Amino acid sequence: MSREDWACVVLILLGIVFFLVGANVYNSFIGWFGVFLFVGGFLALIGLYIYNSVINRKVKEAPSAEPQSP
């Protein structure tokens, strides 16, 4: 996994922790911040996978224009 993938996983885990802490201390700001971190990390992870798959797709080469013998 690349550094970007690990950063997204850390964001997702941090979001879960903030959500649970916010729910435990009845602080809605911390809880919603955790939800947004979780969703943002998940969307960033999906976006990076889609971006990398589109960028790394090899372009099909056009057939060469070699003369054909009869």
C-alpha cells in the first residue's frame, strides 16, 4: 500500500475514534467531525483507486502502417 492509502486508512480510523469519543462524552461537534473524517477518508480512498486505475491503464497501440505484400 502506498502512503496515500495509509493516510486514508488513518483518516478512517481517526474518524471512527472521534465518533466514538463524541458519542461517549455527548459532544455532537466531535461526533460529527468523526463522521466527516470517516466519510472523507473513505471517499478519498475510492477516488485514489479510481484515479490510479485510469492513469495506469495502458493505451492500446495503433496497428503499424507496414506495407503488406500481395
